[in-house]
Amino acid sequence: MLGWGGAGLALGAAAAGGTAAALRVGDDASPSASTGDAVPFHGAHQAGISTPVQDRLHFASFDVTTTDRAALIKLLQEWTAAAAAMTAGHEVGAGAISANEELPPDDTGEALGLKPSRLTLTFGVGPGLFEKDGKDRFGLKARRPQALIDLPVFPKDNLDPARSGGDLCVQACADDPQVAVHAIRNLARIAMGRASIRWSQLGFGKTSSTTPDAQTPRNMMGFKDGTRNIAGDDTARLDKHVWVGEKDGPGWMVGGSYLVARRIRMHIETWDRTSLAEQEDVFGRDKSEGAPVGKQREHDEPLLKAMKPDAHVRLAHPDSNNGVTILRRGYSFTDGTDGLGRLDAGLFFIAYQRDVRDGFVPLQTNLARNDALNEYIQHVGSAVFAVPPGVRDKGDWWGKALFA
Ligand code: HEM
């Protein structure tokens, strides 16, 4: 208990100006300037959505265990202070090597000496925060956005409840996996007694790019993924498809977005015994260049009619879905093998959109019914979160407008 009091005090000091926060990199007072490796934490939108995609992911979904609204608010304030510190390359609170040896240190220490690594921490709230088992736990029921729906069950879903849902989420992305894991671990540690991790997912090999000039990454099926994604600097398309607008409401979500996460297992062994021609038919693009059927270059405009009717790209394209467009930001995963010796591998799909009802839901309804890819994949985890706008300044914190 003493340790937690210490952490709280130290975090409070960090929130009040950061003077007590120890530096994680060197002894420079401004690590972001000196390394160029920190992504600004404060802004109109949360970082980690339109930000150029980092190499690694640690995504965590939390159950809120406290029933006390004030305790929940305090947690979010402490989380915000810790997140601002860690994304800037600072240690949490008074740091990993505390002055008082009798207390556990505020920071767990495994990121000491590592760069900020473009760490972003993106926070969201799930349906359960507003209502759980018919109870309005925190007096927030009336503030639930209409767009934060409980996702419908899609054909062929095989969801594991232990890998689905959650009251809160934090998406940690960084170029160094240890920095991402350190961030989630420290947030989980701070949350003790108030929220606990329900499930978490490590990801490597980004499967979507928000920087079209860069080389498009490949997914675990060996295909370039993210070719036709929304670019992170395309403000017109971000405003149209990703950020919640003034008229959309509610007010506390304006500038925010909605996140859908799906753990999609791939039947890798079956895929690996499939001919190249069939693999290319499944996507409607060639494996080498990533060009759409009948075209030469990856970024050539797809000719949908030239693809098989059940090709993934044809079915996912906005022209086949009344213009539906989402921002994809997923990662590959490989979590060892299952009991049958098969790789537990696939795509941890993450999509951001302005309204789930006009984004993931119609798109996935179409794909789940018709996509040739379904023979090789299965959706095994699912969650949806409302991601509030950015933390404006040091007086602001994750979710402040929601609780106002
Ligand atoms: C394991 C599952 C999946 C794999 C391996 C996969 C792979 C791919 C690949 C290789 C492309 C072509 C390159 C590109 O434009 O990015 C693509 C495009 C796309 N995928 Fe997926 N995808 C999967 C699941 C999904 C899901 C669940 C959705 C949405 C519900 C989705 C939505 C899209 C969209 C919107 C496009 C771009 C279509 C276009 O505008 O041409 N994908 N996907």
C-alpha cells in the first residue's frame, strides 16, 4: 500500500509539470528533441491512429474492477501522466531506481536506456464501462455514444470470450517491442486494485501502412497488406472516414474515433499447401508486386470486374460497399503452436472509423458471407472501443470530457 501511495504521489508530481519524472534516456532534459524518436502525446487527436505505423504492438484490454467512480477517475489521471512520461522516453513517476530502497520502484525498469522508439499509447473505452449486467456502474449510461454498439455476430465467427471485449483498452505501438511491453506492464501495475488485464495481444510485422511512399509490409500469407489504406497525412479522408465530427456527437467524442479489434487466426498449414494461382485469386492481387489482377504495378487502380467475384480485395473495396472506407492498423501475431502442432498465427486486425455502423459492420458482413479468404481464416477474438480525442494539455486526461 505504501508503494502505491508513493507511485500516486510521484505521478501527481509528473502530471504537475514532470519535474519529478526521471529521464529514461541519458541525462538530456529533452529526450524527444535529442533523439527525434518521440511522438508528441498531446494534440487534437490521440497518437497511434494516423501516426506512421510502428513495427511492434502490445494491445491490452482491461476489466474495471473498482465500483468507485472517483477511483476510476484517479486511475485515468494516473495513467495519463504515466503515458505522457513513457511516450516522451521518461520513466514512470520517480523512476526505476527509487531513493527509498524499502519501497518497490515506480517504474519496472526494463526500458532503461532504450529510446522512446516512437511509442504511442492510444486509449479507448468499451461498452461495459457504460453498462454491465444491466447496471449503470459509473453513472455513464446516458453518455454512451450510439455508434458504440455491441458488434453483431457475423457468420463463421468463433469468438473466445476470454480474448474478447473489455471495459478499457490501451494500444501500445513502438519500434522496439520491449518499449511497448514495458508501457502496458506499467499501466497494468498502476491499475492494480482498480482494473486488471482481461486479455492482451503482442503483434509484430505491421500489416498496414499509413505511409504510402514507404514499402508496403507483407502479412503472414506473404501478400503486401495496406496498399490501399488511408494515408496518415490525408486530412480530408481522415476527417471523412476516421475522426468523429461535430455533428456526429456526443461532444466528448468529437475528434475521436472508433476502434474494432479482431484476432483473426490463419490456417497457415492449409494456406502453405495452396497453389500460388489460388492464393492470388483469393486476394485478387499478385503475390510478387501486389498489383491488382490485369494491372502491372501495386498502386494501379484495381479493376474489380477482372477479379473473381469472391476475391478479398474486390469484396473489401469501397465500390463494393457503398463507399465504406476504414483505416487499417493491424499486426501479425504468432503465439506458439496449438495442441495439434499447428501455428497459432494470424492477423490482429485493428480498424479505426468514424462510425462502426458505417464502417466495420457492413464491410465484415459482406466479407463474412462471401470472401474466398474465409477458407483460410477464422475470427477468434473481437472487441470494440470508443477512442476519445487527444489529451489537449497537462491539465487534461484520458476520458476527462466523458466524466465532466
Ligand atoms: C486475416 C485476414 C485478412 C487478410 C490476410 C487481409 C489481407 C488483405 C490484403 C493482402 C489486401 C490487399 C492490399 C491492400 O489494399 O491492403 C487487403 C485489402 C483490404 N482488406 Fe483485408 N485482410 C484480412 C481481413 C480483413 C478484414 C476483416 C477487413 C474488414 C472488415 C479487411 C478490409 C480490407 C480492405 C478495406 C482492403 C482494401 C480494399 C481496397 O480498397 O482495394 N480485411 N486485405
